[in-house]
Amino acid sequence: MLTPFHLALHVRDLDEARAFYGGTLGCTEGRSTATWVDFDFFGHQLSLHLGAPFANAATGKVGDHMVPMPHFGVVLHLPDWQALAGRLEKAGTDWVLAPSVRFKGEPGEQWTMFFRDPSGNPIEVKGFAAMERVFSS
């Protein structure tokens, strides 16, 4: 049985974070104070605190692409992934890696997209047609 994770990150501006996570991504806001805000990040607890975001660099090689490390994200059922990709495209997202499929026809076939929040925190969202294949090799 999967259980929710908790992740706390720094962001530069809480209003900007609220607009992105709550508005663009559609995450529900939870508790907050003057210095942090919680979101239901697709069933997981994401706490965003005012501060300097973590350093990251495009050092992760995935196929032919270099992606930002470290990064965080979520795995969604493919229809939910497609809906989110559409919202992000409509919002004019500046992609690190535009929505695409990788490992096509292989056991771990997945759709992926990389983007950054307004504070520069890199996010990867994966989509699977069959969730039981998330760990397939």
C-alpha cells in the first residue's frame, strides 16, 4: 500500500507559489503561516517555506536528455498526466523537457515532462497507462 510522502522546499515568494501550485497545477492549499504554505500535491504533502531554493544543475542523463538534479515529482495515471500536460501547455510553461513518451514499447513505457516552479525548483511528472508497470524493467 502506498502512503503519502512529505517534502519541504524553499520558495522565493508564497503568493507566486500559491498561484503556481494552486492555480496552474490545481493542488489544494492546506495550512499556512506567514512563512510557509502546505499543498496537497497529488495526494502528497508539499510544504513550501520562504527561503533560497536548493541548487540544481542539468547533470542527470535520461536517454538523450540532461535533466536537472536533484528534482522531485509525481507519477500519475496517464489520463491525469495528459490533463495536467494540457493545463501546463495552456499556461505557456517553459519546458525543461516537453511532454513526451520514453521507453516506448518497453515494460517501463512512460510519459514524462520536466518544468520548474517560479522559484526554479525542478519538477518531473510521469504518466503510466498501467500503474503496475512503474517499477518494470
